[in-house]
Amino acid sequence: MDTLIERAVSSVDPFSHAFLENPYPHHEAMREAGPVVRLERYGIWAMARHQEVRDALTDWQTYCSGAGVGLSDFRKEPPWRPPSIILEADPPLHTRTRAVLTRILSPAAINVLRERLVQEAEVLIGRLLEKREFDGIAELAEAYPLKVFPDSVGIAEEGRENLLRYGSMVFNGFGPRNDLFDKAMANAGPVRDWIMSKCSRAALAPDGLGMQIFRATDSGELSEAEAGMLVRSFLSAGVDTTVYGIGNALYCFANHPEQWTTLRENPSLMRLAFEEVLRFEAPVQTFFRTTTKAVDVGGVQIGEGEKVLLFLAAANRDPRRWERPDQFDVRRRATGHMTFGTGIHGCVGQAVARLEAEAVFGALAKRVAAFELTAEPTRRLNNTLRGLDSLPLRLVPA
Ligand code: 4MI
């Protein structure tokens, strides 16, 4: 006899303001409801346990990306922009584009940027120490990536404010057409035009990461148009993710001063500490996949062509996987978190993200004893990202 498993159903809206303000109780409810939960409101499935999220991410043949990694199914409605040829692609296209970026963004290739990124962090932290009080989001979490990332890609200075506007479009664009989506898309035309104008060979510095993509056209590995599309991927993925990651790290250390002290006393914990930030306050909270065939998940049948919402941030606090999951602890082995994803689509830029964090928090660790909140931080709600709009800080010099 077959075992009958009751299918868990939830009426929660994971893109509502209430959910996004504090997702953690909802994550727990979804994890405990079952290995996969039907979200009635959108007619989709959700996974919130570490094992199931991981299994879905490592099975691209069943859980594809080519129908989009947001709520919208590209096979049923036109995407708001031409699909990414790496994020929103499956093998064999993905295999070819991914190989180019894997090479350009390898840890060894990215180490070449280290000296400049450390230098920029030290200059910025020196200025902020003189100021003493500032907004940790605008003046640090945004200011740093907005300087070093476009410099590294090889983009001109003018108009860089469009990068954050475009990031908001990209990450809110993975959600439903709600108020956050509409607000992000309000000025889409000029922002998209600016971004696309920076994706051509002529707009890129000769020694940057962007031009390295165009060099892959020499061997016939990519077409000229594909190279431009991969520069667009850099500009889509490389700014907001690190802005929210650095902002969330500042927020964690301001709220857990003893963890900052532990880190300062043990500088070798730096890399692990940033992984713990990514586990505990994941800048990227969710991604979707689409099933290519019917699949059984823990006794529940999911049909073909169904959207599945993967709660990376809920997997990161699954008590089946982590001890004391709701405790921020820089000493724990936080690797294995799902914030960078895993499998063939696992974050290709993670060496850059880690380098930026190491540069910023390494500079802070040398000179800052503590972060004091001078007012309540405010949240910036986003359909995909979790982070702050403002983080009023006072630095206590070491
Ligand atoms: C995971 S964040 C992200 C990655 C890739 C792209 C956008 C966002 C893209 O456009 O390729």
C-alpha cells in the first residue's frame, strides 16, 4: 500500500510587507509544515528545509532556471527584460557562458584586485572614523561597492547611481507584480538604457573584468552580443548583493558587540564570520526554479511546469542542519549556508563578495572597537533581498 502524505498548504504571502519585515517566524512555520508547502495565494510550491533546498539546487535537470528564477514563468508571460544568459539559462547554453565567468572570477584571478580593494577600504574607513557618526548604509555599505565594483568592471564614473536603481529592478523583478515591483520599475526606461549603454565593448576600460568577457569572443567562445549580455549580468548581480551583504554584516556587529570583540581578538575568524553573516541575515533570501517533470518530494507529488520557491534564508536556520540556528556566532562553521546557492548556478562572483567583505571588515577591525546605533535602523523592503535603508552608526575608535 502507498503511504498517503497530507499535502501542507499555506495562505501566507512571502512578498507582503509583513512577511518581508520579519520573515523568520514564517520560515519556521513553512519548515515545520512539511518538506514542500503549497502556497495557495500564488499557486506555487515552497521549500524551506536545508535538505530539500539543497537537493533542488543540485538537480537542475528537474528544477530548471530557463523558465526564470522569479515568480513569472517565461514560458507563459514575456519577461520584463531579455533573460540573463547565465542566471536564467540551462545547459548547454549555461555551461558555455558559465565557463567564461568561472575563469574571469576565479579566486586566483580575483586576488589580483586585493591590493586595490584593501586600499580603497582603508581610505573610506579613515574618512568615516573622522566623521565618527554616519549612515552605515549610504556612506559605507553602498559607497564601497559602488566605488570598487564598477572600477573593477571598467565602467566610467558618470551615472553610477543607476546601478542601485537597476539592482532594485532586477531583485524586485523576481517577485510578483506588487507595490515593490511597480515602484522599482517606475523609471525603468532610462535606467535600462544607461545600463545597456555600459555593456558594449566601446564603453569598457581595456584592463577591467568587463573587457575580459569581450576577449572570450576572440576564440569564438561567445558572440559579441553574448559578451554584452554577460556584462549586464555583472552589473545586475554585482552591486546590490554586496551592498546588502556589507549592510547586514554591519547590522549584525552593531547588534552583537561581543561577536565583534571576538572577531577583533581572533582576526583569523574573519572569513568564517562573514559566512555567518550570510547564513544569519542572508542578503539574497529566495530564488525560484521551475519543474521540468513531475517529481516526488517527501511523498508529495509536484507536477511538471510548476514554480518552486526556494527559501535560502530558511534553509540557513533549519534546526535539522544547524545547532542554535537563531544565534549569531562568528565561531561556528557556517559554510554550507545556501545564500550563494549551490550546484551549477552557485554564485560565480562569491570570491569578489568575500574579498570586498574582507577588505571592509579587515579595515574596520584594525581601527574600530565597537559600533553604536544612534537611532533605530530602518528596513528597505525588496521582493528578493533582505537589508536596510538606513543604519545610523557611531564608531568607537580602538
Ligand atoms: C544571484 S544574483 C544575480 C545573478 C545573475 C544575474 C542577476 C542577479 C544576471 O542578470 O545574470
